[in-house]
Amino acid sequence: MAVKAVIDTNIWVSSLINPFGFPARLRKAFEQGAFNTVISAPIVEELIDVLARPRIRNKYDISEDDVKELIILLEEISEDVLVTGDVTVCRDKDDNLVIETAIKGKAQYLVTRDDDMKFDKDVLSYLKRYNISVASIANFLDVISKS
């Protein structure tokens, strides 16, 4: 059975910004079916919003086609779950939606660069109740290389 994870928005954005970094390696592994992902409408909406920002698009030369390709890929391959906003463990309401996505999607991992989710003892304890580990990109790449 493949590993199931929620990948935070900032990682998908980074996969477009730097085609040679860890986020791009994670995206390639996703495209090759090395793991399964869970998404929700707020994650997709945030991704579309961030990638529509002119300072991001222009600075990193991200085309509309690049954005469409990523969104279509995520929507076609990922498990989509409905979130209701009933998780309030993190100080950032957007992070709560990511956490809720992981819980409702029964993910094993939440992959993020966000320090609020990676280091907050309350968040980590809360996720542990659902058997969800918070992982860095490098750690998660290591996990999927072994599965």
C-alpha cells in the first residue's frame, strides 16, 4: 500500500520555482506514483491564488500553462476531501485547513516547511492522535524511497 500524504501549498509552489530542488523531486515522485496525495478545496484555492500573484509569476517565469498543468495533475490523481473548518489546533487558520485535510484524508504524513506545523508541540501531539507525522521534504523523500 502506497504512503498517503498531504503536501503543503508552499512545496507545490516551490516545485515550479526551482525545477532542480527537493520540491521538484517530490513532484516527480508524485507523478511517478511513488505516493498518494490528499487535497481539499482550500489547498487548491490557495495554490491557485499564490501562483496567480504577478510578483511570483513574473519573478520566476511561471506560465499559466505551468499552473494549469499542476492543478490538473493534483485534481486528477489526488484524493479530494471535504473540510469544514472544525480543526482549530494551530494559530494559523489556513494551517488548520491543511491539518484537517490530513485528518479527513487519513494521511500518514503532512509534508511542510511551515514551522508552526513542524515544531508546535500541540499541533504535533494532535496529529499524533491520528497517526500523522509531520515531515520535511527531505525526510519524506527518504520515507518514500524505502517504501
